[in-house]
Amino acid sequence: MALAFPIGYLLAYMCKDELLAGRSWFLALSLISFIAGSWFFLSDVNYISLSCFFAAIISGVAYWKSFDKRLTKIKR
């Protein structure tokens, strides 16, 4: 889980051109992963819930960084 934040930043940095176009998809993936992770956690299937929370953090960081003007400006 500790690697989710650096991987999210790396994903946002490497996919700069996709941040604006995929903003709604990052939000949807984050919400669905969080809901699924909560469901599996309450169902005592912890290994799947941790995977879902990992995906939720990664996509949440990418969604958050999509609002960063310095990161999303297009260099021509």
C-alpha cells in the first residue's frame, strides 16, 4: 500500500497527455475500486480488498494530478 502513492505520481507523470482526456475515467475507477474494496473488506476477503484500495489510491492520485496546470500543459 505504501507504493501506491509513488506509482500514482509516476503514472500521472508518464501519461501527461492522457490526464485531461481520462479525468472522468480516473474518477470512476477510483470510486468503483473504493466501493469494491470496502465490500470485500466487510466480506473478510482481505487480499482482494487491498488490491482494490491500491487501485483506488493510484487512480485517485492520477485524478488529483489531472488538475495540476504545470503537469498537464502541452509542450509543442
